[in-house]
Amino acid sequence: WWSHVEPAAKDPILGVTEAFLADRSPHKVNVGVGAYRDDDGKPVVLDCVRKAEGKIAGNLDMEYLPMGGSIKMVEESLKLAYGKESELTKDKRVAAVQALSGTGACRLFADFQKRFLPDSQIYIPIPTWANHHNIWRDAHVPQRTFHYYHPETRGLDFAAMMDDIKNAPNGSFFLLHACAHNPTGVDPSEEQWREISYQFKVKNHFAFFDMAYQGFASGDPENDAKAIRIFLEDGHMIGCAQSFAKNMGLYGQRVGCLSVCESEMQAVAVKSQLQQIARPMYSNPPVHGALIVSIILSDPELKSLWLKEVKGMADRIIGMRTALRKNIEKLGSNLSWEHITNQIGMFCYSGLTPEQVDHLRNEFHIYMTRNGRISMAGVTTGNVGYLANAIHEVTKS
Ligand code: LMR
């Protein structure tokens, strides 16, 4: 039956983890996947998560959640993204469901887009998280691209981005990273977000925000929601995918939220259709992670502990940016490494070529995605010198 099936191509991100795990070198370093590590390179379970689990223990039954997931978790997620005082959420104008983390939220939205606006397309930034392309491809939504990153400045190509926004047909769908753009670590400034939002109004475009790193850009989740808040202030009806994988360290729990703004009456219809799409795919989402999130976000003590811990993670990464840059510069590199500290969030878009990345893997047992993205969360006091030296070796002429 299946003799015609060829092996699938390796995933450009998760395939790096597989290769890293198979490497027996004691010097190996994984700066591939975007998953936070402590300064000993160990995965972290946040204290607020442990405490929330303590509250769950013994009180958790194993019943199904509704198709749309935990109502409390969804409410708390919306407060985090839209703001506690959001008129839209108060007026019940947001259709929202629990989703299987950010990926699941994006996929649910893409399927919804295809089902109810079958002729629409999605504009995706270049570059973007590799899985975005897979998600909209598998939902059969045609993809267009828009300029985002400027390879020479290693910053935002704002002028080209604005041209693409202006030149797209009125009423186009755009995928925007709310903060800590993956893979580039380059975000528009507040001023630039305001211009983008204005232009979206002029063109009547729909903004779909993927917010996988709320808290990781500035260390403060409120501040990291500013792009969304600007769009809301300007009266946009946005869509938003939220993930608690990174900011609560709940990677394997697959907990997130999808929201779509509408009128109060239509929000009911939209939510019911989102649930209808979820039902044959996975029926209803898992309960454990949703409970952790809702307990943390609704308990003032746990919430302030969480805010402290998010800031701690963001600060450790910022410290590693400085250390990596300093270490490379100390070796006498005559290239500019300023972008390591200018970029924000979990990633550094290093500018290393695929060949240099291969060289790092083959000679130094250092693993990163072939687009040169370094997960700064995998850099530690213990490996930063080794990493800097290897980068210098493969980039010096
Ligand atoms: C990443 O970009 O490394 C993460 O979002 C993990 C993933 O699923 O790709």
C-alpha cells in the first residue's frame, strides 16, 4: 500500500535537534530550536508553573474540555493580549478558542480563512518562521510575500515593507509577528507600527498577529503587546495567535489561544465555526496546560512571580547577546557584530551563510538552522567563548 511513499524532508528547525541529539561530541552546542535553557544549558520549569501545578494536584479530573477549550484560560489570554480594559473583549466582540499552542492557533485560523474566504491569500514576511509556510500551504491558502528584513543593515527594510503593504490589493491578509520576530529578532519601532497600522486602515487589510514571544522582546508582556494595542486603538478587527510555550516554558503542553475580532453577534458565529473546525481535527484541546495558564494569570501572586521569571529569562538572553558580541570582537574579527545586541527576543539572525553553518556543525559540533539563526536561549556562560571562537574561525577571511 505504501511502497510509493518517499521519506519526508527533515524539518529545518526540529531536524537540527535530531542531529544534535545524535552527535556524541562532549563539546556539542545546540542553538537551533527556540527553547529556553538556563545558564547550565538545562530546560527550565518556572516556579510559577510548579506552584500552579501544586494547586492542581489532586483537584484535576480528566474530563473533556469544551471544543473551544477552557473558558477561563481563554479569558485570561485575551486580557494579556488585548489589555485588561479592552472594549472589544468587554463587549464580547472577540471570538476566541484555546488552541494547540501557536502552531495550532495559526493552523485553525488558516483553515477558517480558507473555509470562509476561499479566494483570499496570505502575505507572509520574508523571512519568517519556516512552519508558517507549511501551515498556510496545508490549509490551501495561496501565499504571497512581503519585504521585511534588510540583509545589509541586518535590520528592518521598512520602506520596502510599506511599499508591499501599499501595493497589495485592498483587503489583503497579512501575517505579522507581534514582537520578537522569528527568525530575525528585528521588530518595527512603535512609530513604525503606527505607520503600518495607518496604512492597513487605508488599504482595509486584515492583520493576523502571531504572538509566540510575548515577554521575550522587552521582558514585559504588556510592553510586548504594543503592536496589537496600536492596531486596536486604530479600530482594526485583528486576528491573533498566542502561545504559552516560550513565555511560560510550557512547550510540550501545547497551550495557546486563537482570537478573531468581530461584531458581538458575529463573534458567536465565528467561535462556533472555529470549534467546528477543531472537532474533526482533535475534538477538544488538552486540559493540563490550560489549567496552569489560567491559574497563573488569575492569581495575583503567581502572576507577579511569572512576570519576574519572564523578565529573568529575557535578561539572561540579553546578557548572552552582549557576551557573544564581546567575545567575537575580542578575537579581532573585522566584521561588524553590532546586530547581535541590536536584535531582540530569542533569536539572533547572525548573517552566517548556510556553508558557514555547515562548517560550524561539521568542525565544531555547533548546531543552528541553516539560515544562520542562533537561538540565544541556548547560549550560556559556559559555551559562549567556544561559540564565539567557532564563529570567528568560520567567518574570518
Ligand atoms: C522555533 O522557531 O525554533 C520554535 O518556534 C520551535 C518550532 O516549533 O519551530
